[in-house]
Amino acid sequence: MLDASALDPLHRAMAGVRARIVNDPQGRPVVTGISGPTSVGQFKDYAAVPLKDDVHYGVGAVILALIEVSGLT
């Protein structure tokens, strides 16, 4: 699996996700600024993808990152 060198980028990525969490009107946490589905392309293609709030894209990646950060692996 991964060694400790993966933790610094992972912590920075998690800080980026945490910085985008806000509460909705009912006080529930919502992640803002999530890009929609993408396909392989150049940077300009990714930069043109519209951002949305509170969508389920990338949930698996976040769960795996949280497990890695928690030390459960």
C-alpha cells in the first residue's frame, strides 16, 4: 500500500475539502464547489466543468482518504 510520504498530500487535500464545507439552512454539512463528471482531456477542458454543491461525486475517494488519514490501514 502507501507509505508515510502519501500523508502530507492527503492532509492538504483533506484541508481543501474541509475548507469547502458549509452548513445548509437546516444545519447539515454540504460540500460546495464540486466539479461535475469529467472525461480525459486537457486542463482547459477540466477548467470548463461547471461546479455544483452537495453532489455525490467522488464519495469513494473521500472515504478512502478518510480511512488513510485515520490510520486504520
